[in-house]
Amino acid sequence: MTDQEIQPYVGKPVRVTLADGRIIAAVLRSSEDHGHGHRHYAIASDPIREGEPPVREVVHGGDQIVTIEDASGDAAATL
């Protein structure tokens, strides 16, 4: 996906399908810095176990995101 396609979802709960086939439901964040010619995105969700830090997946470039769906109605995707 392009940065322009991803931008409307930044800061919102989403369900993201990554190029490697993984599906992650969490809040999408965007890094202000660019890395190696692409923008970095982070998908942060609640901790897996109580007392642990949130789970954070860094996505290196929009081309690693295949689809994004609004997940505002999914409690598992909100942080």
C-alpha cells in the first residue's frame, strides 16, 4: 500500500494483513522519521500477559501492508 492509502488509518484501531501473511489487530502509528527511503509504521496492541509491555510490531514501509480494515468495533484492536 502507499503512504497516502495508509495515512487515514494512522492513530486508529485497525486489522492489518502484512505481506508475510500475518494479521495483526491493533492501533496503527506512524513514525515521523523515514528509514531507508520508506516510512516506518508501528502497530501496538495490549500486552499478551498482564504486567508486560504492549506488543509492538514495526513495519518497514507501506509496501509491507497488503490490506487495512477499520477495527474500531473490535475490542482486541484497541489499546
